[in-house]
Amino acid sequence: MLGHNSLLVGYHQLWMAQTPWGDLPVNDAHVHFFSYKFYSTLARQKKLESAESIGPLLNWEIPPPDSVPLAQSWAAELDRHGVNRAALIASVHGDEESVAAAVAASPDRFFGFFMIDPLQPDALEHVRSAAVNPYLHCMCLFPAMHTYSIADRRLVPMLEIASDHRLAVFVHCGAISVGVRKKLGLVSQFDMRFSNPLDIHPVALHFPQIRFIVPHFGAGFLREALMLADLCPNVWLDTSSSNRWIIYENLDLRAVFRRSIDVIGEARLLFGTDSSFFPRGWNSEIFKQQITALYELGLSKEQAEQILCLNLERVFKPNVGPAQSGTKTSE
Ligand SMILES: [Zn+2]
């Protein structure tokens, strides 16, 4: 899928993936970067000696302490599937350096996202240093996982930094389960009372410069996520994961896309897969399900290109103009 599957536009190579509309550039807004530090944290919680000892329990590959080989594995996965760029999410508090090193190794293939637990005493320090790191683009908050409200005043200094430094802010809402923790039998003391997208409403109004991303269409709070995005033009929804939450509603993926596009249009939907571990790598099955649903809905190639690629570029480069099929580069 190399060569014929990429285009040179200007000075930049634009990777293209096969879709029912023909070849299109695809950016993935949601890929977890399961670094050595991520596995080390799990190992500590599991009372194991090292990150490596987690591997056999999961049948997953544990990367080396240096992030670059894992970044190279992800870049090779993107090449193999013709994916242009992916947001890599550091998935444990304090791991932003792993993702920053990965993005620095391939800055035209990745965006850098990092998890912060704002209740940790060093949270503000981490946000401060991340905000001035050119390889980090988005702060990720998981209120139900870390048991706080997104509207808690203690978050204001961190959100001010995000606003001043043009960091996007990802806020996980809705149903939350962390597959790897379940597989390891680790107890997760999450609190779903902190998972309502409506909690973001006053925050998004207070910080109009921040671009907020709510993953998985609100993961069970579709109506609330759409209300929020309807009222706040600085809110985007990501489409990632199997969207298993659909079982709570009398909906299918097509209907979820239809309702979302009807309410907020296609310009604020960000395609994502929620890919995470190796050897599975990039989850092309999720991609196939979503492009099939969008094609069956009758979306034009231009609309599809916005969701699959251009909108993520616009979140980070607000000056990128309206969609012009096939002519945009990633820089
Ligand atoms: Zn995820």
C-alpha cells in the first residue's frame, strides 16, 4: 500500500486509504499509545516486577522503554493501511514525554495527546511543561476514571493554560471500561456520575478558545453530547471505538451518524478507531464499519473527507479553509 497509495502534494506526502468513494486521506483522532511507562504502571498495580511481566498475561507486545520503536511500529501500521496521520494518546497520568518523543520522531504522522489526572499534586506542573512542548497538542481528561467534575474549580488554572497555549481538551464522557484493566483483573473505582457531557457546557462557554473533543459520540450520552455541541461551537465529537454503547439505544451506527450530522453537521465529527495494542495494531475493522455506514447514508466524497481527515487538521490548525477534495496536505 505504499507508492501508489500516497500522493505528493506540494512538498508533503499525503497518504491515501481505499474507501467506497475512491482513495481518500484518513486521519485517526483516537489511538492509544501504550508505552513502556503505561505497562509499568499497570505492572505496579498488579504487584508484578516489571512492564515485561504483563506481556504474557495479555498476549500483547510490550514495547521497550524508549518510545521511538513504538512510534515506528505505529508509523508502519499507518503506512500499511494508507492512514495519513493519527492522534497518539498517552494513556496514563504523567506519560506525556513518551508521546512527545513519538511525535518528535514523525511529526507529520502524529498529533500528541496526553492524559492528565488533575487531582494529582503534580498535575499543574505537567500541564505547564506540556503546553510549551511543540509535539503535544491535546490534554485528555477522564473525569469518571479519576472521580472529579470537569466543572470543578480546581481545573481552572489548567484550562487557562490550555486556552493560552491553544491545547485542545479531550473529555471522556459516558460509559467507561478499560479493557486492559479488565483483562488483568484490576479493580477500577470509576464513578459514572462525573461522565455527563452537559457538565462541559459551562466550561466550554467559559473557554471559547479551547477546542473540546468528546469521544465515542458521548459513549451513551448521544443526546447530551449533541445538545452540548449544538450549544457550543467549540465542541467536536469523535466517532471512535466499537461504540458498544449503542446497545443502550434503539439505534445503529448509521442512525448515530445521521442524527449527529443533522444536529451539528459533518464539520465537527472526527473519525477515530480507538486502536491501542500490538500485535493487533491499527483497527481497520472499525474503519470499515464507519465508512460503510457513512456510504450507506449517501454522504458525498467531500463530506466523507471532512469526517475522515480534514476536521482533525482544522482542530489544530484553525486556519485551514473549507474542504477541497484531494488538495489538502497534512501541513
Ligand atoms: Zn480510547
